[in-house]
Amino acid sequence: MMVPLGFLLQGESAEIVGFRSGREKEHRGFRHGSGAGHGRAHRCAEITKEQRLVEMGFCPGEVIEVLQSKAGGLLLLKLRDSRLALDKQIAMDIIVRRVTA
């Protein structure tokens, strides 16, 4: 059964199968090239939330594990050899299939 990543509990693993529809451009938090060394952030091209998540490694077929689920709305995730923190609201847009142990 497919569910949003935000529904997984600590210790659960799942395979990423896709993203929830709604390809609105993200104006807060996901601006391509807004980090150090990228110059004028206000002139950088806006990208979709899905594109940014894929750039971060959230690709269909990847297996992800929930290491910790914080009450404040953050998930600590293991993706390949990396640990990532992700807001639960954003995690609700990533559709996964639970992996049985």
C-alpha cells in the first residue's frame, strides 16, 4: 500500500514511488542557487518542489528509513549513506511503499 512518507513511524523503511501531484513552484525554502557562492538569489530560477527533492536524492526506487520523528514536525531520515532532516509537510508530498522486514 502506498502512503505519504510523513505517515511512517520511527524505524520503518519504505521505497520512494513518486510525488503527490501539484507541481506548484516553491517560493519559500527551495530556491535554486540561493546558498553561499551563488550570487544574487533573487534572480535565480525557481524550481518545483519535486525537482528540488530529486536533487536532494529523493528519487523513485530509493529506499528510505525513518530514524526519528520529532514532535515539532521534523523527520530524521536515512537515504543511502546520508542522514537528512525533512519537514513533515514536505514529506507528505513524497509517496512511498512500506518495505516489510
